[in-house]
Amino acid sequence: MKKKYEITSCGLSCDLCDGNTTKIQDSSIYLLKVFKDPMFSSVISMVNPDFRKYNLPDFKKMLNIISQYPPCPGCNERKDCVINQCTSDKKIKNCGQCNFFDINNGKCKAIPQPLKTSMMPPAPIFLDGLTKRYQKWNVKNLIAFAEGREEEISAEIEEMVKKGKSNRDIIDFTVNLFDMKP
């Protein structure tokens, strides 16, 4: 069982992630119920005539698939993550404990190794993308961890959770991780 308010191998927190709950699945179920209402199509079509050109059957199929996803087991349990693979190979908890992690600039100095089996970029490149996406919040956590301030991180995460914050509050949605090139 994972410890509450801890950081993952890359510096993020499962406690702030909607994937670690059923919020995404619950929202999909709710939308499917809305689409079953016969008034929905009539009303939305009157309000927005362009609605008819959207592919609603495919969207419903996608929502149905999402509604059945199990909650995420947590980042640290994902064996397909290149950062988890890297930290696991090195037998460390997170990037903050790695000799290649430069706490002065918050970057991994390891030479990216090409991967044959993963759709993800190599660990240093993926960490850099996450850092951009989360506006260096993960690096701040990794540096604090490297400096022995793990309780401080846990307290900050706990406070954010109490205030109803999630990863969405710290994500820079302009960063597309799939656009990154190794």
C-alpha cells in the first residue's frame, strides 16, 4: 500500500492525480447519462446547430471505455514508465536520489539511451517534459527530497489535497509530452 502524500519517482504526487481516483470514470458515466436523455440532442442542436456534425456515437464509445477503466494503481506501481524503470534499475526511490540528478538546475544529466520497447522518450527527456508540464513543481519536490525535506513535501501535498487542488492546478496544458523528440 502506498504511503499518503509521498512523491513518485519523478517528483509528482499520486494524491493530487485524478487518475488515482474515479473522477474521470465518474465524469464519463455522468456524460453517458446526459446523452441518453432524448431532450439533450434536441436542446443542444437548437442552441448549437453545428452539434449535428460531431460524431456522437464514437464519442459515446470512448466515454464507455473510459467509464470502465480501473483507477490508476499509482505512478510508482507502473512498470511501463521509463522513469520508474530507471529508478528501479538504480534501486533508488526517486530522481532526487540519483547521481545524475543535478539539484542546481533540476535536470537529469544522464545520457538518454534509445528505447526499443517503450512509446515513451528516454527517462531524462521524459523527466524534462514532465518538468515543463508541471512548471518545475516536480523538480522542487525532488530537490527537497534530495535535501532531506521529505516531511515538508508531504505536508505541502496534504495541504493541497485538503484545499481540493489537483495536478490540473499545476499543469501547463500548452506542453504536449507526445511532441517531445529524443
